[in-house]
Amino acid sequence: EESELRLKVLQQTNENNKCFDCGDQNPEWVSVNNALFICLSCAGKHRSLGVAISTVRSVNMDIWNEKQMKMIETGGNQS
């Protein structure tokens, strides 16, 4: 799927290949509304905050819509 390929490209950049919160390598989750790549452990913490603060999606398991893709493409861990 196109969005999966786009996410993989974004995930490989220097800024996005580590968790924004803790620095773990190769995060596979994203806080969509904050446009940040995060690890599984931090994704759990973000989920506990509620969707008004952080909406968490998997890079590999979830289906992404175009609005969500634009948010992460505009943001990312470097912002």
C-alpha cells in the first residue's frame, strides 16, 4: 500500500529512526496528532493519555488515511 511505503521512507530518516520520547531505535508507532515516531513502550504511555492528547497508530498494522499521512509528513521527530 502507498501509505505503508511512505511511512517506511519517513521512518528511515535520521530523526525518525529513534523514539522521540526515550531514544529507542526503530520505533514502529506514531503519535499522529503530535506527528512523532515513538516505540511500543512509549506508545502505551501515549495511549493512556487519551486521544485528545495523543492518537497512536502502528506504522505496520494500522491503515492510515491521507490526512494522517500529511500530518506525519509535515511533522516528524525533527520538528
